[in-house]
Amino acid sequence: MSDIGFSISMPLTLEDVEAYLRFKMYDSLENNGSYKKFLIARKEQGYPWAIDMVQKIHNLQNAIKMLEQKEAELKTSQLSNLYIIWQHVTESNLPPVDLQLTIATCMISKRKNIPCVIVRGKGRGAQPFTINSKFGLFLQDLWVVYKIDFLIKTFSKQKINSIDEAHAMPILDIVKILDEDKDKNIHHLAGALFMAFSHVYKSTVYGINALI
């Protein structure tokens, strides 16, 4: 699904996504949630950086809730079949990539003899869906948005292990290196996550009806 050709107000920014990513990374350094407690304490003490980070985290969480509300609205709309596919994709452990192309009837629009992709249903023995091929990238980005915590957790583990292979460094030293992040991997991942959310949000709020 392509970008909409006019300016659309977004409920979050790239900076919000990067703040959330860093928060999740720092909080993963210890399993007892000590960084979250530290952040909340500093916010309550009036530290500007902590107030700003907490606000950015809330912005992302609220944006995800907005998408979940849009998902719920699909259930009773003329796009109820999209709701079914939406659930199958977001509840799957694997992203909908390398989708097989075919000529078929789109489950969403009911248009016949059009280029479609085949989307596997979740669970053993589930029947596949055929949907307009224009939905392919949308479904991939949708999976990314709903798996954001899983993706950040995986990235964090790999990043931290590359910094401290022996698992012997003090946490503050690791945080300092992550803050510098000279290879910009954190910023690049945040950018990719933001682009995925932007595509899904714009398509869901403004663009889906143009395809049916």
C-alpha cells in the first residue's frame, strides 16, 4: 500500500520511537525492571530528561493503542475480512515475507482475477488467504509494528553481547557506550520501526478504502 500523497498528522515521531527503543534496551540490562524504577523516580524528581523520555514512551504506547482500536473497528465494518487477516498476521511468530504470487479473488475486496499474494493462516492446518498483492508490504509492516517489543529485545541482546561478550562490564559503562552508539545502529532501527508504523497508520486511517 503506497504512501498517501498529502501531509498527515502522525501520533508519534521518530524521536519517540528512539526513546522507547533506548528505554527497552536499558531496562533489559537487568531483569528486575530497575531502569524503569530509576526513570520514574527521576521523572517524579523533576529531571527534564526523564520527563521527556517518559512522555515519548507514552506517545508510542498510545499510538499502538490507536492502531489496536482501528483493528477492533474493522471487526464490524465492511472490512471485517481484513480484521481476520490482521489477527492472523500479528499473532504469527513469523513475518509474512516471501509471499507467493497468484491470480485469484481478493478475500478483502472480493475482486476477481487480480494479482494476489497467498498469506498463511496461523496454526497447523489453517487455510491460506489470497489478498490483493498491494497489501503485501502493509502486512509486513503491520507484523513489525505489533512485534516491536520482540524485535527490540532481539536487537538489544545482540547489541549488548557485542559490547560485553564476557558479561563482566558494569551496567553504567554499557549504557555509556549505548548512548554514544557510534555505529548508529540504534538510530537506524528506530528509523525502520518508525517507517513501518507510519505506513500502517496512514494506510489504516486513510488508505485502505482506496484499494477496495
